[in-house]
Amino acid sequence: MIYITGDKHADFSLIFEFCKNYKTTKDDIMIILGDSGINYYNNQYDYILKDKLKSVPLTFFIIHGNHEERTENIKSYKTKVFHKGIVYYEEEYPNLLFAKDSTIYEFNKKQVLVLGGAYSIDKDYRLLMGYNWYPSEQMSDDDKKKALEIIKSKKIDIILSHTCPYKYLPREVFLSNVNPNLVDYSMEYFLDQVEESNNYALWYCGHFHTEKVIDKIIFMYNDIKEF
């Protein structure tokens, strides 16, 4: 089976409970829609969580969020083909697979495009306090260009992203202490282009810590659904 859920921020307690209840195995896949918390520190502290997840009876397929380093920037990661697309992995943790942006994967005979990353609204605060922030949090211009070329030439059934197209921003959950005029929405505007250029069937995203469905967009957080 393939399952999907939203941001975890290093708290996998609901997934641990899910595995017990549904008796999952490593043949089952759990898609995480970004901000997993696995490469948050980018140092030895990350391996505390990785060691816990290593024995979980699931294979994790992880989209890039905005509060973690990109795996392509971490020397310990290698690449391989998984469901017809490139993923990043470490040999010691073979069930933790990280998706490559602007790549098509095949799940349940569906063509699935991954578009990870987003802007951190607390970027300035993180920099001021010396907390983790990564300049690679959003997709590169090259990856955006590649994605737009892909959707012109190939049929995409499902899109997986961390944030959502600008037109679907869930403003009802915006933090009152954040000025939206100071937020970089370039990723969301790009996803608008993607959304308008492709006749997709479903689009899953996380990032906003909310659960809702609007048109063909499914926002996920704690819920775990069959994919």
C-alpha cells in the first residue's frame, strides 16, 4: 500500500501508531509532503531520528520542505532509481528516500510530479537567533524551468508539493503576527503556472498545517490517507 501525510517536523508518533494498527511492512510506502525534520540539523543530531526511523516497517518517500537541508547538498547521500525516478538515500538508512524536484515517479500506474520547497516565513527570526535556515529551501530556477518543460510534453496525473499554488493559499490559517506583504511568494506564483498549464487529476501539499480540500488540491497535515 501507499500512504500519504503532511509535515512531521521530527514527530513521527502518529505514524508509529499507524504502523502498529495497520501492520505495515517495508513494502508499504509513506509519502511525507515536506518538513519531515530528518535533515533539519544537518549534523550528528539528525541521526538520532534516522536511527528511530530505520526500524519502522515502512519505506518513506520524502518531499523537500523548507526547514531542512536538501539531500543533494549532503555528501553522505547517493542516488538510485525508485518507481522510475531518481531518489537520494544513505546506505545505512535504505528506507528513507528523498524525492528529487522536477522528477516524475510512477505510483499505482499514475505519473506523479514532485515540486518541493517553500519560503520560510520565519527566515529573519531564524537568522537573528542563529537557528537553522537553508538558502536552498526553494526550488532553483533551473528546476522550475525543467518542471515547466515536463508538463508541456508529458501527462501528469498527480502533483506532490510542499506549498501550494498562490491562488489556493489558505489565508484563514495565516499567522496574525506575519505581514503577508513581506513573504516571498515566488514558489507559489510558480506553482500557479504549473497548475494552469497542466490538466492534473489531484494535487497534494502540506506546509500550512491544515487539512482541507479545495477543487483538486488536498492540503494535508496529521491525517494519513491512502494514496
